[in-house]
Amino acid sequence: MSKNSPHGYAYYRRYLLGLAALFTIEWVVLAIHPKHRTDWLLENILVVFVAIGLVFSYRHLLFSRLSYTMIFLFLALHEIGAHYSYSEVPYDVWFERLTGHSQNELMGWERNHFDRLMHFLYGLLLAYPMRSVYLRVAAVRGFWGYSLPLSFIMATSMVYELIEWGAALLFGGPLAQDYVGSQGDPWDAQKDMALAALGALITIVCTGVINKVRRRDFAGEWAESLRVKRKAPL
């Protein structure tokens, strides 16, 4: 059933309200006694901007249910990191309670990797919604519909690392350590950016493969997108 029909739109709207309600409940619960209140506030600044953007874009740029679900999953997991502080999320304790084994020992890890997971998921979960923005706002097609979302994820990941660096210089001390969460790794920023790029690349490649299978004009659209449209210099 299409969301353009009355019944389809009602179901679509209920689905979005359900996601919003679930996230609001999680946000309220995890806002109670976070491990580091100031770090929690810093981590939620971007969440506030994203929420405002989604609300104001609702009437002009509706995403698919899949895109909204991806955004919801990323924000929901981000709130866990904000509550505990990314470098102190006790996932290893949870894993050991469920299985009787330490995940870090099984994987040979010596640090808390929740922050690395989230950088990977940033690319994996948000590249697809961003692709829809480029397709529907910038009207890109073919090669550009895949390369620009990937470039956006890589660029914003770099900007976020610069923001972390700036915050560390501004605040200093324990707050900077909690917010940056490098855990003593001098290559932490580069690894985080690489994981975000990898996650986005996986999503973009999977999207391209699915579109190639489902669309007969896939190759033609790519060729047309790379054709020079105006030979004279601007």
C-alpha cells in the first residue's frame, strides 16, 4: 500500500510517531543520572539539531520508512554512548553476563570499542538517508548519486573529529578525555574516520548492487551522469 493513499499515509504517520515515541522514552530514561552530565550535554547537542531538522523537514522532505528506521537506530545507540560516556559503555559486562565470556578477551581487544562501532554505524546507517537527500534535492543521478553520499559521510566524519579536537582544547582535563574518548590511541581520529567511510561504502555498494539488479537502465544512467553536458568553459 502506497503512503500516498489515505490509509497508507496514516500507517506511515503512525510508524514515524512510534519511532519518535520510542526514542523520546529512551532519551528521558537515559537522561536520568548519566555517568558524566557535562559530557552527556555535549553529546546531545547534535541530537537536538538532528531532531529539529527532522521535524522541520517533515512537510517538505519525507524520508522512507527504511531511512527513518536507520536514523532512529543510530540515534538510539548514540544515546547509550552519551549516557555512559562512549569509552565507558559496559558492553563487555553485558556480553559476559549473557555468554559467560568476555567479548574483549575473545576478540583480543585491549580498549573499549563502542565508539569505533558507532563511527562505523554512522556511515552504515546514515549514508542511505543522505543519498535520498541528494537524489531528491540536488537531483543527482548515476555515479553522483553514490559518490556524493559517501563523500558527505567522509567529510562530516572529518568535521566531527575537528570538533572533538576543538572541544578538547577548549575544555581540557577529564571532560576533554571523556568527550574525545581516544583512550590513548594517537591514531584514534584516523581510525574513526576510516570506519565511518567503510560503513558508508558498504551501504552504497549494497544499494548499487540492488539497483543494478532491479533497474535495466542502470549502466545507461551511470554513463549519462559522467557525460560532459557543456563543453564550453563557465
